[in-house]
Amino acid sequence: MKPVSRIAVAIFVLIALVHVARVVLLVEVTVAGAQVPQWMSGVAAVFMSTIAVLLAREQRTGVSVSGRH
């Protein structure tokens, strides 16, 4: 795996873990006076972890997600 890809995967995993921690610890986030719902962090965690897995798999096999090189 290329170094830049490793860094990207690590960042995506870190962001996913922060979102999971927010849900588990019930941390409230307010942006511009509006409270951000907990479910948004759940969706973001799934999205970020999916991107990390797809990128890691793509780099390991050398085949893109779409099946083209």
C-alpha cells in the first residue's frame, strides 16, 4: 500500500472512531445554534469506515472498486 493511501485510511478510521465515540459517550454538538442529531454521527461512522475499507482493499489488490485498472 502506498504511504499516502495508508495515511488516508488512517484518517478515515480515526474520523469514524470519533463519530462512534460521540454516539457512545452521548456528546452533544451544536453548530450555529442548532444541535446536531446523534444519528448523523452513526451515518458518518458507517460512511467513513466504508471508505477506509474500500480504499485499503483497493490498494491491497491493485484493482479499483469499479473493477477497472
